[in-house]
Amino acid sequence: MTRALAFAALALAACTGVPVSLAETPATPAAANSWRTVDPDNLIILDAPTGQVAIELFPEAAPAHVARMRELLAEGFYDGEFFYRVIDGHVAQAGREFPMASNAWPNVPLEAERAVSVDGFVPLGNADLFAPEAGHRSGFAVGRDGGQEWLLNCPGALGMARDESPDTGSTEIYFPLQPRRYLDRNYTIFGRIIDGMEHIHRLPRVDPFTEEEANALFGEDEPLAYQMAMFRRSKLNFNAVFAAKLASAIPEAERPVYEVMDTSSEEWAALKESKRDYSKVPAFIAPPINKLDICSLPVPARLVGPVFE
């Protein structure tokens, strides 16, 4: 690789859908106030075979969904379950694949969008393909139309899966692997991955259960149903959720502590601009137009604790 090509590759690296790590965004005294600490009651730590994933919840956007998620985590609902639907270029979906396994949990109302004040909204700075206006609120990518606002289906967003009717979400969650903006305002987004998105990308791809397989599994032929159940688990073995819990449930001396860049800070404004304007990259003979896709630059997050002496 030539030096010019290498430089261009480095310039583009930060525009992937992977949260920016601590190593890529070192803290400086001048930028000390440009970061906020994630509330441990809003921080999920999920352990998968591919690695540990940190997810921040956003109760302001979808209070009923966040309350449900906290209840599910307290029960250990996802422990030992699977990412049973991992579609390349689409989503990774986790929970209990068959509805009868989740019947004890009533549905939650759709919270895909809400009326909200413009206060706290930070515009992206250029037009968006899917929303009249796009920007950020508390580090979360949002779209706006008048007084209505919604979280976006960018890679790593935490959404609630559901049936056809709007108010049928209950326990099954999904993470977009690529931007799936056509889902915006149709499914409730209530959090986002702030660290470990690469571990979601590394999950083996697996198709959802077919109707024929479901009929065999839950038909009257009990021996066949048992064989089908064992076969299904063998297919999902490498997509297991070992454990998922709130950081607040982990002893304070051991719990991960994350900070997220403040999207109202000058540091965030400068970072956006640096990824919008590539006119100074010598390898580019036709620099891209000065626009930023909101899903291409996740708000940076960094792990700052615990600190062991």
C-alpha cells in the first residue's frame, strides 16, 4: 500500500459504523467537559461468544421499552438465549425465538416517535435522505419533522422487534448491521451499542425458523419435536447470549464505566466537520461533496473504568 493510499484509508476509517474507541479519542484536559458518564442504570453489558458488548439505553425516547428491558435484564431473560436471526446486511435479532416462550410478558406500546422540544437537539449540519432534519440528542442519532422526533436505525441501534400490529413488541430485540433507515418510525429504537459492535458483526449468520420447521418442532410428534429442538440449538450454539445485565447490577468496583462525547460540545462539532470535509486529503483527486451521512459517524464512546491498581 502506498503512503498516499494508507493516509486516505486512515482518513476514512473513522467513518465506519463502529463506535470510536478510547485509543482513537484520547482525553485531554481541554476536552475534559466534552464527555459525559453513562448512567449505570442505562448501561447494558452483554456477553456473547464473539466478545463483550456495551449498550446505552435512552429512557427519554422510549420510557416503556427501557422499563421493560430493565425488568427483563433483572430476571436474566436473555441469559442462555440466542441471536437466532442474523441476516447479512440486515439485523441481528436476539431473545426467545418462539412466541410461547415469551407469553408471560405483555406487549408494550409502540414508541417509535414522540413530540419533543427542539432544546437539546444538535443538527447534523446538512440534509438527510430520510428525514426533513437529522441530528443528535444526548449522543443518539435522531430524525425530526416539525415537533416530532425519532431515533434512527443506524448500525448498532437497539430496537424492539414485533409482529405486524404496532403494539406487539414484547421481548425480542434487534441491532441493525447496516443502516436500515426505512425502518425508522416503524419500530421502536430505545438504545445503541457504544462499544463492541464488531462482536455483533462477527456473529455467524443464521436464518430464522421456517414455518415447516416450527410445525415439526411444535407438532404432535413429540420425538420429532425434541429432535428439532436439539437441532435448532446446535445451529445457534455459536450465537449464544452468555449473560446480559445492567452495569448497576455489577459490583461498583468491577463494573465497566463508559463516557460518551457530548454532542453539544465544540469537540463533537470539530469531529463532524473533519469527517465532512476531505479537501485536504492529498490522495483524493475528486474529494467527496461536503456532506456527512448521520449513520457513518457514531458518537464516540470510551471505556474509562474500572481502574485496577
